[in-house]
Amino acid sequence: MEQFYRMLKEYNIEFLKKNYDVPEWFLQFTEDPPPLYWRTIYKILKDEDKAKPIIEVGAGYGDVTALLYFLEFKNILSFELNRPLIEKINQKILALCGKRPTVINRKYPVKTDHTPGIIIQVNCIYSSSFKTKLDYLEGIRRLYLLNGIPYMFLFESIDDSYREPNDTYPYYVRLNEDDIKQTFPHCKIDSYPTYVYPNNRVSKTLYKICT
Ligand SMILES: C[S@@+](CC[C@H](N)C(=O)[O-])C[C@H]1O[C@@H](n2cnc3c(N)ncnc32)[C@H](O)[C@@H]1O
């Protein structure tokens, strides 16, 4: 994994020389160590069955996508709503993993032709379609259910221990483990802190939600 991350980081450093207008979160993938959420996904998925179909929500610049291809998952379907990113993801996966990824330029959830084994939504909190915490949690549950219940849902959320005002992350998208347990009542839930305020800008937790 260390060697693969070194390649990913070098690729991103070169990419930055030609693409100045990148969001700040992308810069994590040009530094050491790799972001904790990325390492956590690696640890969770490295021994999983690689035949399980994956849906990735919000591929961004393809850094988690690249990890999934590196781990040799056989059936990965990524969604990214920002069209200009699609070709950048394609180029990254081809350069680093020798594969042409399947990246769909749509906002997930949408109907697919199979049930995912694993859904991954990390570093991807968009609050604008919701007004209350209940709305927000129902939206997350709809996304989880739409194509049939996955065996595993990896979902990173803003943690409600983070109490500073922040327009990007209104209070209703800040969750705790009880919110997750109530939203997924029959699931086994493990939680992994990935960012902690004030060392980081916000606090986040990655939840592993399994049937
Ligand atoms: C902050 S980036 C993170 C990308 C990636 N998950 C990572 O950790 O490197 C989030 C991306 O998700 C995309 N996005 C947000 N909501 C989405 C949705 N419902 N369906 C597809 N893409 C989405 C945004 O366009 C953005 O590029």
C-alpha cells in the first residue's frame, strides 16, 4: 500500500503542475502520510471478497477509486456529478492501475442493473438538498436502499462533536453513532474517527455499516 500511495502522490504532484484550480481537500493526496480515511478504507477492504460489486458515490479526482482498483476489486461503478473530472479520473486509473474505470457522470442515487455488495461514500457531504437532520438521514437511507441492500456501506459523516458554526456543514448534517444506529437498525456498526477538530478543520467519522 505504501508503494502504491507513493505512486499516487507523485502522480498528483505532477497533475498539480498543470492543474492549478484544485480544491484544498485534494492536496491531502499530494502529502504524507495518506489521509486517515483512505488508510482506513484500505484496512477495511483489503481482505474483502474482490468479486463484490462496489458503487462509489462522488469519485472526485479518483484517489479512492484508484485504491479500489489497486485492491483488485473486479466490479467497480463510480459516480461523479462534475463532468470535467471524469476524464481526469479515467487518466489516473489508466496510468496507475492499467485499467479503464467505469465512471458515470450522474448524481447518485440512480437505478443500476445490479445490487451493490459495497457502497462507499466518503469525503462527500452535500447538504443543499436537505433542510433537517431527519430529511438528511432519510436521504442517506434512500441512497443505501435504492439498488438493493448492500452487504457493507462505508459512509463518512461530519461528527456532531464538532460544534463550530460552518455554512458548508450545517448542524443537521453532523451525526453521531446513535443517528447511524437508528437509521440502520439491524446492522452491525463500527466507527472510525478520521478527522478531529481543532487539529483538523472539522471532525469526521467513517462508519462501517454491515448487514
Ligand atoms: C470532496 S470530493 C471527494 C472525492 C472522493 N470521494 C475522495 O475522497 O477523494 C466529493 C465529490 O463528490 C461529487 N458528488 C457529490 N455528491 C454526489 C452524488 N450524489 N453523486 C455523484 N457525485 C457526487 C462531487 O462532485 C465531488 O467531486
